[in-house]
Amino acid sequence: MLSGRRYRLDVTAEQAQMCEEFASVCRAVWNIGLHQRREYRRRGAWMNYAPQCAELAAAKPDHPWLKAAPSHALQQTLRDLDRACREHGTFRVRWRSKARWSPSFRFPDS
């Protein structure tokens, strides 16, 4: 049985801004990863977590905005995307838009 805990943190304004930035980067990684998966599926190929995670690591030096968020949170975003695509299909997973998504991210490690 898997168990987890969800916490609501009381953060300062500076910490809240940093969390918003983390969540925005995670949202962008989700959307880019979903776009990449859809393009692969249109060509008849397959993309999953491992190659996307390797490409994320390779893209970090070229894109400084990816360095703003912790790598564990970004990897967890790709894992969540992989699970969603396996369960629902690549073309049924929704984009994360700013308008209808409440900013969130997860740290899988303690």
C-alpha cells in the first residue's frame, strides 16, 4: 500500500514567489513533454519517461529557466506525464494551462 502526505505550508512572500516559479517551470515541462509525445505518436514512434528525462538533463545547460526548479520536481512531472499517457492515452491527456490549473509541484524524496 502506498501512502503519502500532503502539507499546506505557511510561506513568506519570497518563498511563495519561488514556489510559483517552480510550478510554472513544471507546467512548462509538462506541456513540452506532452507536445513531444504527441509528435512522436503522429510519426508512429514511441516516447516514454527515460528518454524524456535524459533530454531534460541535456537541455538544462542550454535553457537557464530549467535550472530555476529542482530537478526532482521536474523528473516527477515527467513521471506523472508518463503515467497519465499510459492510463489515458497520449491524445486524451490535457495541456496544463495557466487559466485552469492551480500551481503545484511535488518533491518525491523526503
